[in-house]
Amino acid sequence: MKFIPKKPREGINVSDEHPLVEAGTLIVGLTAIFVAIALLLVFVIEIALYFVPAKTEANLFSGWMPEDLVTVSPADERLNQTQLLVNRLAAHWAEAPYEFRLEIDDSDIANAMALPGGLIIVTQGLLDQVESENELAFVLGHELGHFRNRDHLRALGRGVVISLFFAVITGNDVAGLGIKATDITLRGFSREQESKADEFGLAVVRSEYGHVNQASRLFERWASETDNGLAITAYLSTHPQPGDRVENLRFIAVRDGWRTDGQVTPLSW
Ligand SMILES: [Zn+2]
């Protein structure tokens, strides 16, 4: 039999799909792969950052201020007194790798946060709400607890994570990166992180005053107010329900046999 070569039919290498549909599929597929790789990379970096020694973190962020922070005057009495209180409380954490800096944000909305490098921010609104030094000490002690557990590194937003990663690699500090406090506090802490921070905060307060009287008084007031109003919504949105915290703190005090009576120190302003 003689083989008669036959020309393949016209367009055999062209798929039956419309070329635009094919291009679309390709683009979607490539994008999906790219996004998956990027997400994986950020995830790996987040874990890697957690292993950056606290000392390195403190150096990277020394002198750093969030871009969106409106600070009060350096001569503000509340600023000086609260910084002194932070120092006294931090003294009970013997191996603290940070030199804690306190700043007051000129906002009427109550909030407190722990930011990289040992920066603690409280708002004017929070200071307006506290009625004794013991109440303030617990709020600050709680933030110290986040540093202790390094929660503040786990709560970083994606953009900050990537910037920080390159800062670590290149050895630059982050002062010029324009990082905002709101970039960092995008993700809240888990319930477990919060209750661990509460436990540490209470232990610090107890070491400072010899008792935990009125440490949770601020939250007792907030829990009993049915209409909390705008002034404290920010703090409540980033922390567990005040009623639950009060209960948990009472439990810790009883469990550890800590005094719940004792002299309450008035605010110095
Ligand atoms: Zn917290």
C-alpha cells in the first residue's frame, strides 16, 4: 500500500477556544499562582520576624514614631508622670529587652497600644477615664504583657511586615518608612494573647503596690455602663469585654492569693 502524505487540516495547532478566553484563563491562572506565592512569602516572613531578637527590634525602632501620632507637648505633666509610672512598672520585669517609651496621643477616644521597639501609646481619652494610679498601672501593665509575649510583632499588618523584613535584611532603621500606628494595630490580638497580657499586667501591679486593689476598677465602671458611648469604643474594639476581664482578673487574684484590699494611690495630676 502506498502511503499518501496528507496535509493536516488548516488550524490544527489552534485551539477551539476563542483566543481571548484562552488569554483570560492564562492571566487568571498566573495571577492566582503569584498571589499564592506572595501570601506564602508574607506568612514565612511573619514567622521569621517573630525570631528577630527583641534587642534587634528595639534597635530598629529606636526613636521611631508612627506617622499618624499627634503627640502632646513634651512638657505635659501627664506625659512625664505616666512615663515615670511605666518605668516603675517595667522595673518589675527584670530582663526586659526594651527601654519603654511612653507617648500620649492627643485623641479623645480612649485607647492604649503596644508598638514595636517598646513604644507604648495611651490617648488623652484614656487618661481622662482613669481615676487612680492603680487603674492606669494595670492598663500599662497589660501593654507590657504584650511586649513580654511579643504579641505586638504578631499583630503587624502585611505592609509593615514586608517593610520591616527589608529593614532587618539591609540593617536600616525603620524611622523613614512612614509606618502608621493604624497599619500596625490592624489586626487585633487573640483572646488568649489578651488574657495572658492581663495576667502579666496584674502581676506587675501586685509587685508595685503589694496588692491588686482597684486594678480592674476602670473595667468595672465600663462594664456597668450600658451605653458606653464613642469615647471608649476604640479600646473596647481592641480588647475583650470589660466584664469578662474583671471576672478573669478576680479569678487570678484569688488563685494566686493576692490581696484585693490595700491603699489606692491617687493620680498625681
Ligand atoms: Zn491587649
